[in-house]
Amino acid sequence: TVLQTAGLEINDKDSASDEDATVNDIVDITTPVAQGSTVTFENKVINNGNGSDTFEIKIAAAGNTFPAGTVFQFFKSDGATPLSDTNADGSPDTGLVAAGTEEKIVVKAILPSSFSGNTGYEFFTEATSKFNGGVVDTVSNKLSQILQSTVDATNDTSVVGGATPSDGLGAGAEASPVRTIAVDPSQVATFNLIVNNTSVISDTYDLEVSTD
């Protein structure tokens, strides 16, 4: 009689999100990201046992230094289909993985919009064998820097084009109007608003008009 045994490894093998180009059990993202952005980590779950097994997936309780308010989500290998609870035990899992095969999972970290910093951040994805709950492994996921998003709205002249305080250059609302236009009834007054991304990363912006 050959009894089933559980074997498990979760690591950074073939992880497209890993920027250190080395299989070292660390998914390391060194490119800075914007505050409030979603960061994607690819992890590989390997069944080293001699039979099919299901592996429970969660964020390890220890070692999580990501900012408070970060939301973690698990997805299948396509990065779009949520990781489901195939065995109805209350936690997401890989589904059945045959012996000697691998399953890629994607962990997305949704960062809080109010936080930025450059101290380095880390969390661990934990995988546990359903066949033998004592077989557990983790992989480290690291992020180097969360950049603050900055923006400046000006009229007519952009920041790179030499905008001055008279164009609305600088943070906050101006004490007096930057542009005043006299217009006849039923006619249109046009204000040329320029949205200047003054941070070092790409961003998108919501525009609103004050009711005052």
C-alpha cells in the first residue's frame, strides 16, 4: 500500500511581476507605484506530494508591513477570475492540483489612497495543504516605494510652459480669481484649464466644478 503524502512549495517561479529576475522565494517589485494604486504579485503553487491536493490560500498573519487599509484580493492565473472556495470551507483555494504540477495565483494589493512612503513593504502569501494541514509554505511579496500623487491646475499656461502664480500655479485655491471673463447673456465664456501631473508617475484625474 502506498499512502498519499502531501508536499507543497509556493514561490516566485516564472513570476512576470518579479523584477529581480531570480527564483529566490521573493516577488520583488522595485519600480515605485502611485498611492491608491493596485499592485499585482504573481505566485506559483507547486504540488510536491504524490497525489492530487487542494491548497488553501491566505495572507500570512505575521510579517505584513503594508500600510493599514490595504485590501488584498486573490485571482486565478489570468489575473481576472477571483480565486474561489472550491471545497466550501470558507477560504479561497487553488482547486485540485495534480501531483507534480503547478498552479499560478495572482494576489492584488489595493493600496490606500492617503498613504505614501519609501520604507519598503512586505507581505507573505501562505499556502496550506488541504490533505495535510501541517504542510504549509509561504512566499514573500515586496514593494519598494509608494509615491505621493501630486497635481496642479492652471489656466492657459502649463507648468512646463512657464506658468506663474498669475496662471494659478501652486497648491490650493487662489485668494482671487485667476481669470475673469465678461460675457453677454446667452453667450459662452471659455476658461482653458490645464491639469499638470507634477508627480513622477502616470495618473488620471477626476474633474469637478464648484457650486459656489
